[in-house]
Amino acid sequence: MPDGPKPITVWRDVDADLFRERIVPQGRPAVLKGLALDWPAVQAGLDSPQALARYLADLADDRPVPTLSVGPGADGRFFYTPDIRAFNFQRRPQSLRTLLDDLISGLGRNDGSARAVQAASVATCLPGLERQDRPTLLDPTVASRIWIGDQAVVAAHFDLFENIAYVVGGRRRFTVFPPEQVRNLYVGPIELTPAGVPISMVDFDRPDMERFPRFAEALAAAEVAELEPGDAIYIPYLWWHHVRALEGLNVLVNYWWSRTPAGVAPPMAALMLALISIRDLPPAYREAWRGLFEHWVFQADGEPMTHLPPAVRGALGATSPELLRLTADKMMQIFGGAALSQPRPAQQRRN
């Protein structure tokens, strides 16, 4: 069997210049050791879970936030029901103060249940924290989100953004995989997902290697780190990451941002369209389309349209608001006429 995960590279004394000029260009995950040790919330957490809960409760807004809960026996895993038609967790509104009280009263419980608030807006539910604790690596306009829970597990997934996540309290284990490992992670449905992006079906604590044999290859390509309070992790765009919270009270603040140029259509839309328009073609047809994608979309041979003046390149030219509108209109025409253009079943054809 291939070797297991390797340690994620650790960087110390990271400032904005080091992050921007050396870490991000590598396109690989990085642990930013001790980056937020001076945050007041981190210091409260280092005192005790109870001190951190009091600190956050004093800053919290009264409005409810969506809270996820899964019952005993789930090993803290927010996942699907056995038939993969629904989720094994419930979602209901709850105030952060109530959740924090519940988590503190449940410290030491180990029945496999879990509760968590995930990706809640800090500006909305913890405005005081938003003003006190801010990262020094990013533009101050990048919004922050908070994750609070007990020993919950977030299945391996990717984000459609770049990500810095700061551990404020407790400890979290991150296992990350490069994007191309999708073939070895056995991904579930892409239209029914716990949080909008597809997840791996593999239980990382007890992987079924008979059902998921290529997961061994994913582990050989994986990297892992266990983060303590004050540590942060940089996760590049589309990198898969599995996250396990390891304490009775775990708090994480993250920042998502994107370097995608303004006006670019969502790539997930292109993927969904490709699934219904290319995947089921005869193999020879698919291979022919691969050549067009490599040339026009991925530009494997460089800019493909230099032989035409920019004004007449159309959809193969530079992206613009006008081009997006024209493309949307064209897509409506294509799909509007798709039913008429399909061959009729043999029994319905007429000479």
C-alpha cells in the first residue's frame, strides 16, 4: 500500500509580503504557525473553553444562526442517510449564546453526536469579534466567517475560493489533497450536497478499501496537519480538504477570496453543462471535443485566436459583459431547440 499523508509545510513569522510573494505563488497548502496568537479570542481559548465561550457570548448578536446537529452514533460526521437521498443531520436556527452554553455543558461527552455552526457571517452574528480580530495578510474588505462546534467532522470537499482558516479555540486536523485526486476520493452527488460543493463518500476514520480501493492512492498524495489555537492554514483554490475538530469546543474563523477576474461565469456551470452535453457522446466524439477544449478553453498551444482581429473573435475573444449576455442568449437558443434536434426513437420515425 502507498505511504500515508505527508506533513503540510509549516511557515513561521509570516507577514503579508511573505504570504503574497512566496506562499501563494507555490499553489500548495501551508500551515502559518502562530499567526493569530495575539488575538484576544485566542488568548481566551488558551485560558479555558469556558473562558472562550464567555468571551464569544459577550460579543454575540441575539439573532439566530443555522445550527447543524447529528445524533449519537454518527461519529460526529455530517453526511448522508444510508440511501444517499437526504442528510443525516438536522438544521435549525439557534442563537450563538445558546449553542455555546450547550457545548460547554456537553464537554466530555463522547457519544458520537455533534453540533456546529458553519460559515456564519462574523459581521452578522459576532460584530464585536469582527472589529477586534482581523487578519494582517488579506485585504480588510475580505469577509470573515466563523465555525463553532464540538467534535464534528466535515467530509473532504473543495472550495470555489482560496481560503485562510484560523484556529481560535480547540484543535483541528486538516487532511488535504490536490484537485486531481478527485478520481481517488469517490465523490458523492454534485446536486445534493451538505454545503453546496460535492464531498467524498469515504469515511476517513474507517475507510472501506474494498469499496474504495483507489483511496490508498489519494492518501499517498495527501498532506496533513493538526492545528493548535493561533495557527492558520492556507488552502489553495479547489484543493480538497477533510476537517476533524478534536476538542469539546472548537472555534475557527476563515476568510474566502478569489483571484478570478470580474465578469467570469461560474466554472461549475460549465461542468454541469459538459456532463449533460459531452459525457454521453460516443468515445470518438468525446475525444474530438477534448481537442477543442484543449485548444480554445485551456489554450494548450497559447492564445488560439491571434490570427483574427480582436473585434471579430466573438466568443473566442476576451470576456466582457456583452459577451456574457450573447453567450447566455446562445445557450437559451441551443437548449430551447435541443428537444427538436434530437433523433426520435426508431418506433416513432416516419419515412
